[in-house]
Amino acid sequence: EAAVTQSPRSKVAVTGGKVTLSCHQTNNHDYMYWYRQDTGHGLRLIHYSYVADSTEKGDIPDGYKASRPSQENFSLILELASLSQTAVYFCASSPTGANTEVFFGKGTRLTVV
Amino acid sequence: GDSVTQKQGQVTLSEDDFLFINCTYSTTTYPTLFWYVQYPGQGPQLLLKVTTANNKGISRGFEATYDKGTTSFHLQKASVQESDSAVYFCAPRGKLIFGQGTKLSIKP
């Protein structure tokens, strides 16, 4: 029933390694987002996409890449994971841009060691 | 540019206390604001929205209002319960930004 599904839900990665976080939505929404949550910083936008095969930079894109191979799927890629990228990552979707409600997944807790 | 601020990082109350939290959003246009709630282990979900035109939004016992004089949005509830323990975010409509969040803890 969950409309935005993230995998994995938790991951431990080594510094310098490659990490891929996956997101799948069944909302039939055009917009998808990746946010990062750190204690005291709320939610910060990393990348977003409004159509398949196209991605846009958010507020904190450095060190991250995104891929939108289809309307349903949106991935976040850390080519060289660093300690500072330890955080909880949320994927979300919305039918249009930020004018409407945004639907979030349950999050992925990433720990880089 | 636009900015949204939640100065109250954490609020601790007892059951049946009155809740009042703030969100300040500076903009040159008439704002609509969403309030999201994030329960432990979950992603944020929409709680309610408030517009300056309507001046009030109500959902699940929560009420959201807008004070034009201070450009502040307020989220309030008359009597909080332990199940209201969560983080509350404000998010301006039309922007992909969220406030820093206010963590509400309820003492049983």
C-alpha cells in the first residue's frame, strides 16, 4: 500500500565507497525528490526531477548524483561516500511542484564509517 | 530570497497542555503554508495547510493560523496527548524548502 518505497531502509557504507539509494513510487506523480535530514537542520533538498531521464540540482547537490530512469523510479548515488554524508535520506513525490502536498517514503538511514 | 524559520527546536509539554509553535516565513507575496508532522521512524506527512485568505486551517485537533503583522504562522492544539509526540515542520507552498522542525515531546 505504501506509495513511496525506499530501499534499503538502513545501510552502513565505508568511506570512499559507492552507495546507491533507491526509490519507487506508485502515485503516478511527475515530481520526485531526495531530501536529507540531519538533527537541527530539518529537511534539505539534494536533487529533484519532474520528468523521466532528467534531474535537477537542489540546495545541497555536492557529492550526490541522481538518476530518474522512469516515472516510478528515482535513485540517489554517492560515488565516494564520506563521513559527512551520514544522515537519514527521504525520497518523496508530488503530482506537480511544491504547490501541492508532498508524499514521503519512510527514509533510509545511512551510516558512513 | 525567501526564508522559513522555526526557532523552537524542541518543546516539552505534559498531557493536556496547550501547544503553540511558530513558523516565520518572509516573502513578498501572499503565502500559503503547509504543516507536516513526522512521527518516529516515519517520513513527514501533511497535517494541514493554511492560507492568508482563509487565515485558519484545522485538522486532527490542530489549528493553524497566520499573523499578518508578524508574518508568522502558528500551529496550536488545545490539549496535547502523548501520541502527538513528533517533529512538526512548516513548508511554504511553491517552495521546496522546509523549516528546521520543532520536536514536540509529551511527558506522560
